[in-house]
Amino acid sequence: MIRHLITLIWNRKRSLAWIFIEQILVFGVMLLVFTQFAESFSRYYEKGNIKVDNALFVLFSKIDKDLSDNEEMLSQQTQFHYFVETMKEWNSVEMVSINRVGALPVTQNTRHDSIRYMDKNYKVAIKYCDENFYKIFSPKLIEGEWFTDADATSEIPPALITQKLAKYWKLTGSAIGQTVEYYGITYRVIGVVEAFKDRPNFYPLYALFIPSLSDAGFWTQEFEWEYAIKYKPGMLGEFSKMFVAEFYKNFSRDQFKPEIMDLSKLNDQQLFFTMGLPLYLMGIPAAFLLIFAFMGTFGVVWMQSKKRIGELGLRIALGCPPARMQRTIIAENLILTFFAMLPGLIVAANLYAFAQEGLEFPIAVSTAVALMLFFSAFSAWYPARQAAKVQPVEALRASQ
């Protein structure tokens, strides 16, 4: 049966060539869109999203572009550092987290560097942070505990790693007690974070968390600090007013300006621009392309049915049931679609080796195949139904 249908399609290869090429293109675009959808949602729903509710990133920027004296700038940065320290006493502030640049999520300031473990170097995200970092962002611990600021002065400073890094090291037992070296300083692992993502649509990091108050190697200048403020619920307005007022009591209006970034809003913006908007821009054209492909296939099947009216009438006259005739026409279209999908499936099979672990990629490809076959059958259904209703006598008369 299938061999017979393939022969029928081959005999009409010229008239079906353009719809065959169109379906190759449509399926290729669908594969691209569905795999991108799957990858984006996989990244978003993977463990490691960080709580950023009621969290602010505060900093000050330079207005006077001629202020290039490093010593003066360092002095101003040091003054700002102590200014942030005073916020701990404000009524609107729940807690203050003082970290080295690159620690805070969402800010896009992530720092990567090499660490040494078991005589091998590994490139990881370095997170110099304090004990309030854990209280504000609540990364989930699956083993051990978070360090305190007092631990920074230990003979062997503490550190935490992500579970992803522990798996990369192929640790079969507990990671507690393992040591790692960074810039000549040995750190002892006291805990494991389940996962940590700097941005909601990123994959979890290979990360090392170490106390921001420990000897920071080359991180010696005061302006390498960054600050997170957790304000009390409902008191953002009060905090903002006080922050601006107190800032200008300490810094010149002509040279500096205060900045407050809401990490929750920044998180939502990044999610929209890096995930929502690209998917929207891909999804709309793909939907229109699929609709046009449906209309094109519908038109071709309809015209082919009209041209084959004599053949179809003869088949019915010889005893072919109308329902079987209808299924035959739909099956022809499905076989044509199957061959049109082969190039895309071959490419997908080769890309699968480079895909992330999990079922997202196979599910995306399977969904694209199922949707393509559904539209192929649906676009052929009505023309096939009308062709199956033809009367043999009228069909034979029309074909003469």
C-alpha cells in the first residue's frame, strides 16, 4: 500500500515539487522555534532561581567626567562604603549585604576565575559575599551551612560550592571538608548550594562562595564593593527618600548622583528581553508561516483532486469505498510530508549529541513532527472528503 502511494507521488513529482520544498522550509523553522522554546523554558525552570523580593542594588555614579583622580575617586568610594554601613540603622532597612563586585545576582557583574582543586584548575564564578547575602537571596543548601562574617578571619577560611561543581568534580561522598585554593589562599568547603543562577534564564553556575571580608587577593580596593539592601515590606518609598536626602548630605551634587536598582524589576526586565521577547519574535512569524503552509497544501491537494477526478471516479467505480479513497488522499499527503521532514530530522539527530541532558530536546522535536503531520492531514482532509463524494459517471464524463 505504502509503496503504491509513493509511486503515485513520484508520478506527480513536478506538480508537488514546490509544496515539498515549502514543507521542508516550514518544518525547519518549526524545529528551530520549538527547540528554542524548549531550551528557554528548561533554563527558566531549572533549579537555581534566586529570591530577589524587596532587594535593592545601591550605588553611586560619577557625573563630573573630569573627575579622573584615582585617589580622590577611591576616597569617595570609601566614603560611600561607610555611608552604606549606616543604613543598617535605618527604620526602613531590614538588612544590608556588603559583597565584592560580581556576587549579586541579576546585576550582570558576574566574575569568573580559575580555582585549584586536586591539582587541577577549574573556571568558576567567584562569589565574595557576606552572611546577609544568604539571608536576602536564600540560595537553597543541601548540605552543611552558610558561613558567618566572623568566619572570614579563620586560619582556613570557609567556602561553599554549588552541587553542579561538586558533580563536575565527581565527588561520590560529602563535599564537606574538601579544600580548594584560590589566589594562594586555601578554603575549606563547609556547605553545598543546590543551584545558583545569576539570571532567571541562565543555566546554574559552577560557583564558589567565599567570605567577602577574607583576604581577597587582588580585590584590595574599596570600590570593588557592591551593596544589596533589603527594605522592609511597604517601606520602599520611605527608604528611597531617605537614601537620596542622606546621599546629598555626604556627596557633591555636581560630581555624583545616587542610583537605586530594584533587583526584582531588573530580574523581570532581563526575563522579558532575553526570553519573552525573542520567543515572541520567533513565534509570530512561525505561526504565520504555518498558516500559509496550510493554505498552500490545501490549495495543492484541492487542485490535484480536481485534475485527478477521472482517476478517482474510476477507482470508486471499481469498488473503492469513498472512506478508503479519502484516507488514501490524506495518506499521500502525509507520506509527502514525512519525506519533507527527513532533512530536518537528520539535522536534529546530529544536534542531539550537543543538546543539554534531559527530555526537552526530544520533546521539542516530537512536538514539531506531530504538529507538522497534523496540519498536513488537516489541510488534506476537506479536499479528500469532497473528492470521495464524486459520482463515477460524472467523473468519467468530466475526464473526457
